[in-house]
Amino acid sequence: MADRVTGHQLTLAERKKLELSGVVHVESFDDDEVLLDTKLGGLIIKGKNLHVNQLDVVQGNLTIEGLVMAIQYVDDSKGVKGKSKGILERLLK
């Protein structure tokens, strides 16, 4: 079913609403961070009061609302699961 996803697009409106296409897998999410894999690699979204409002795994669409403070791609075929801790450790130093 994930084969229907043909690309990846990210739209951020006023740092409050983030719409994504090309989402392959959501690794984890909470009020401060969303970790996911897209067709173009892993993606880390940081913010405050983040809420996943829409998730369509068949089409690969995701909508997040809240205050978006950072968006970071992880250029690795393993996605965010294999790299997120190392990246977060480097950011916090």
C-alpha cells in the first residue's frame, strides 16, 4: 500500500500547521517531538504542544498542529530510528 506514495512534500503554515505527504512510517510522537520516516529519509520535528491531527498511512499524509520550532532531515537509509539518538545528543551539546 505504501507504493501509492510517489513523493514527499512539506508545507508549514505560520509555524502552527504542518502538512506532510510521502510519510512512510511514524516512529514516535509526543507534545515536543515527532520522529518519522519519509520517502526522502528520516525527519525530526520539534516544537511545543504538537498534536497529530491526521494520519493516512495508505496515502502517506500527515498533519501536525502546534508550535513548530525545528524540522531536521536525517540523511540515512535507516531512517530516524537508527540515527535520532546521535543527532539529538549532538544538538544538545
